[in-house]
Amino acid sequence: MLRAGRPEQVRAQTLDPRLHLAARLEDAFDRRVAVTLRARGWTVRIEPYAGYGGAGWVRVLARTLLAAPQVRDSDLPGAGGSAQAGTGEPPAVRGWRSFATAQVAGAELEVRVGDQVHHVVTDRGGYLDTVLPSDLEPGWHDVTITAQEGASAVAPVHVVSPDTRYGLVSDIDDTVMVTRLPRLFIAAWNVFVRHENAREPVPGMAELYDELLGGDPGLPVVYLSTGAWNAAPAIGRFLHRHGYPAGPLLLTDWGPTNTGWFRSGRQHKIAQLRRLVQELPHVQWVLVGDDGQHDPDIYAEVAQHHPDHVRAILVRQLTFGEHVLAHGVPAPTPQQVRAERGAVRDGIPVIQGPDGRALLRGVRARAVRLG
């Protein structure tokens, strides 16, 4: 099925009857689509996503897919689908081009990490999300991914130094990018309709992140969102265009899973935050989100369970109209208010403001600085 997806742990395509009915139906449909598209000249491509790592390991993210001959490599997420170091300004496009693809499940890939070569297989959605041994030094590096059919791509990875003590995790929609749309329609509008140049940054957020990081390129930055992976090209180019710091995107899927019809965006964020805490235990994170959906209670939950790993929580307060569009009422929900108060009780600074400029004033007042 032509759908958005998220990386999962590497595994070969399977016909396991224990898969949820939705997954089995999707797999059967995908196989038929792949046969038809290959007959029409569609070829295998690799979408590399920015990853991260630590001492002795890297997390490599990518996707294998079939793309139409008229789809340029620059239209794929690997050419701007992450805010990554050293990326030039790519051309602005309408995001529908990124959906002119179909995943290739069970693709065998060769991944070259420094001087080490690893052989891996993509999952049923065509995704690669794996932790591999590495001898790379701290900093940004390129990992080369090659398919058996000859397609090749380069995925940037940020290896975090064991001496690094702080990092930044940022939501995207309504935190760094103004959406002004009900959440159910964000992807359809942003991906298929709007031109990238029409997207607006939240005022002052790039400046806020710049001051928080203090110009230190070694501090990790992660963009965590429930947005679809197929929207990654436009998101990456938006972040680059408006001066946001480099960092991997951790997006998600709205389609069938191995166990059900849909996956939980809230659980996606919680799982990824817990993973960051486990993989980079020496890092304290500043968590940045908005009060339009679940960010306050997600961040408060992480702070409650891992207080030594949360430096501060920054919450962008939506306008009256944005709140109505986000969840139907003109103010934060009671659950969000309780979550924010709970984080304060845990001794973790919670700073709120309508935009990046207001948050920056709060950050300066509370002396929250990472770099």
C-alpha cells in the first residue's frame, strides 16, 4: 500500500499468520502493486534518514522503495528528509512527489559504517532501523547503504561523545512549524497541497534553539513527531531553510501494524524518549513541545520516571484558535495542566510562552543553557 511508515527493528518479510489481519491484507496488496510497478519501469531506491549513535554503535535509519522514473532523487527524503549537517539548500517542492513510491519489503542491504561492513534486511514496510557496531569518532559521519540491485545512498549519523552532558528534543507541528489545522488534516494538507515556501516557522524558535545550544555542534538534537515518514523531505527542507539546528527526525506511521489497524502516536513519542534515555544515559534533555495535544503529559511522564535525564521542559502555548483546532476547546486540557504542575513538583523547570521569544526570556531567567 502506498502509505507513510516508520522504521521498526530489522526483520525479513514474513507470511506469519499471527500478524494482524490488517497487516496481512496490506502485505498482499503491496506484493501485487510491486509486480505491477516493476513492469512499468519503477526502480528500487534507498531513502536514507539521519541517525545517531554513541561510543561503539550507530542507529541507522533508511527505507527501500520503488519509485517512478519521473521522481527525482531530490524528491526523496534522503535529499533533505532530515535536518542534517552539511546539507545545501534543496529546491522547494510540493510534497506529493514523496508519495509516488511503494515500499520494498525484505530488501537485502549492505551498510558500510567506517571500515566495517554489515548485511541487513528491511522489514515488511521496507524500513531499516537497526543498531550496528561502529568505530566512528564523535561528530557527523556518512554511512553508505547499498542494495543488491545497485542502488546506493548516504545516510548521515551523529555520533554523540560520551563527554556530552546535554541535548535537545523538539516536537515539530505547532512547536517549530505553524500548522493552524486540525491534527487529522495536517499531513494531507502539508504533504499534498501546500508549497514548502508557504510554511511558517513559529517566531523565535530557531533563535531559542541557537542560544540553548550555545553554538556547540556536538550537542545532540532530535526532532520527535507523530508526523508521517513520507513528509520527511518537506520537514527537513523547512528546518534547514529556517535555520534550525541539524538533527535526525524520528517520525511514525498511521497505517496497519503487526498487531492492529493503527499505532499510537503518544506511545511512539514515549517509546522514542525512553530509548534515548537508555541509549545515551549520560545526556540530560531539554524537551520542547506545545500544549495543543499530548506533549505536556508525555514530557511530564518521562520526567517522573527519568528525572535525572530531563534538564527542562519548554511548552509553546497555542493561541485560542490553535487550541480549538488542535483538540476542540480554547485552552489546554485539564490533563495537560496537571502534567505541567507535576513536572514542576519534580524540581524540573517548566517554561511556557506563546513563541520562541517568550520562551527564550524564560530560559534566560531560569539560566537554562546547554552549550
